[in-house]
Amino acid sequence: PYEEEYRVDIRDTVIYDVYPRAKSFIIAQTQPPVLKSMVGEAIEPTFLWHSTPEEDPLRYAFHSAIQELITNYALSQGQRVQAIRLAYPKYLYERNIRFSYRVRPIKQYPITLTIEGHKEPLPIIEMSEGGICISYSHVPYLSGLKPGDLFEVALDFNGENEMTSRVEVVRKFQKPEFHGMDFMGVRFFKLSMGERAFLVATIKKIERMILRKRAGLEPIKREPA
């Protein structure tokens, strides 16, 4: 199913050093390793916090970015290793790392997605801070793409904000219940920390609207697929 395509890419590491004045910190190279081509990508580091030995630990996260891949970091006298410089966190928040919460666009907060060369918006099936599932039937350009290919999308959020981003094709599929329709799951590629924070806030906003509807506080209508 579509949900399985958005697994979190978890890579263990340890912190070597922290530079608050430089607004950065150094971590050990991960396994699989972070590549030079990933420099500039926005990431979401997480860690466990044990407030007391008796209580269950809480997982916190923060928005960061890969600033530099250091190939010859002096860990100690006579020991040099690969390391990674990350942007210093501005704030922390609790995080469940099992998956990114997904929502469907609703009429109270419409989101439109367009690509260059195709005038009509493409239907958004689901959206999360990590990616989007769209229907792309009868769009020749998208039909020729395969997993791993990149293309650019333009998003309009209720006429309030706009965002242009490159996305990577994760999966293309069909559903028996939707005969003749083609679907594509994509992930956002190299979002800035500001863009990712905006997406998190947008997903939470839509989630609150849905919860208000479930509580009978206001009507809600979903965008047609």
C-alpha cells in the first residue's frame, strides 16, 4: 500500500562536538553514509530524552540541514574520521518517528499542485510533510518518469502561500477500485528548514479542521480525488 512507501530513513549517529556560536554541531558519519550530494538537504534529527530512570523516554526532534561533509575530522590525537556538520536547532518538539501524518486536502483549505507544461492542477490524493500522492492520468510527461526521477511542482496553499519544490518519484501504481487511473507517490527533495516547518504547520492545520468536523463543531468537505 501507499503508506509503506514513506518509511523514515533512520541512521544512527553520535554527537562529536557542539558550536553554539557558529550555530552548528558535528556528528559521526552514519551507516549507510551521508553522501556529498546530500549536502544542503533538510533533515530531522531525533533523540531520546530520559527525564527519570523510572519514566518512559520521550523522543524529541528538530529541523536541521546537512551543512558539510568533513572527510578528515580530528576526533582525537592521531585519530581522524569522517564527520558531518549540521545546522544548530532553533527549537525542539516531540516526534513519533513511525511515519509522517498524512491528510487529504479539504475544501476549507484547498491545495493545488501544478507542473510546467500542464495547465490543469493535478489531484492531490494525500499529503504529508514528507511527500505527496497524486493522480496523474493522461499526463504524458509524468507517464514517462520512473522511481528515482526528479521533477518540479508548484503548490498553492489556499491562496495564502505558494511553494515550488523538486520532488523525487518514489512509486507509481494503480488501484483496482479506480479503473483507468494512475497514481504516483513522490517525496520532497531538498526542502529548506522553513519550507519543511511550513508543511508541518499546514498538515497540523488541516488535521485540526478534520478533528473539529469529527467533533461536530463545523462542516467539512473533502476535495474530490
